[in-house]
Amino acid sequence: MNYLDYFSINSIVILSFFGISFIVEVIDKITRGASNEAFFQLRRGSPFSIMTYVRLLLYPFGHSSWKHFTGNFAYILLIGPLLEEKYGSVELLLLMITTTLIIGLFHLLTSKNAALGASGIVYMMIVLASFVNIQSGKIPITLVLILIIHVIDEFEPLIIRREDDNTNHLAHLIGAFTGIIYGIMYMHGQTLVDIINRYYRI
């Protein structure tokens, strides 16, 4: 009996994201943080340095600790396959890249601190998951509850800043609003693939 027959690769984008991030986490532990600092830690740098743009794309793969990594991927592995099935692998990948760039640019413009991790993507997925079963243009109660629990709750730490709070709450909010905007776009028949196809065939 081949026990591998009991398993299936149900989400290529999500599993690839997990696999790369896991390898990055292992290498970071081996190098005692040097690899994250060099490649996966988003921070202000020279606009003429290629590494500034490399980190802008790669920072979601790095995490500050094993707890940070498992906390994010507990949500991503749960919600991600549902979204990939609904929207397609290419569409989800484009949305993750778009979310990464928006959060990264906002962070570089508003903060001098370093940032890393996929928390913004997690919040985008949490909110977008509520749009999966939306029907007749009506707002589902689950979406309202998610906005209350996961989004509005992020404003309080931004207003009352704590010195011991290293969480990037702005990334959470931007990720959530990215999910909202894309969900509304999708309701009106617009996708990122459609937008790109207007200028270039993919």
C-alpha cells in the first residue's frame, strides 16, 4: 500500500509559500538571525540599492521567531487553500504580491523600524474569506464580525502605543483593507488577472 496516495497537493501557492518560509526560518536559526537581517527584514535603505527592493518582496518569508511563524501559518494553511480554490492560484499569488508591496511601501514611508513576517497577508486572507460565500450583493454577518474582532481591534494599539509591543498593527490594517477592496472588486467582476491582461497577456 502506498501511503502517499492518501495525500494530495491541494494548494500549490500556499504550500510553496509555507515551504519557502519554513526553509527561511530554519536557515535563520542556523545563522542566528543573520539571514533574516540580510534578506528578509524590511527596513529603510538607499533607493539605489538592489537589496532595498529584494527585501520589499521577500520580507513575508521571514519571521522573528518560531512562534511568529507558526502563528501566521496556522491561519494561512487553514484559509489559503479555500481562497486558492475560489480565486485560482495565479489570482491569489498576484493578490499576495500586491498586499506585500502595499504594506511594504507604507511601512517604509511611515516607520523607521524593521519589519518582517506574513501577518498582513494573514489579515488579507481572513477578511477575504468572508467574501467567498457572498450572495446577491448582501454583506454577510460573518464579515461584520471579522471586521469588529480583527480590524477595529487593531486601532487601539496604534492610538495607545506600548513600548513592549512589537506587533506591526498598521500592516494588519492595510492587509485587512486590501482584502476588503479586492473582495468588492471581485463582486463587481474585476480581478487582478483581468487588469493585467489589459496591458499584458499572462
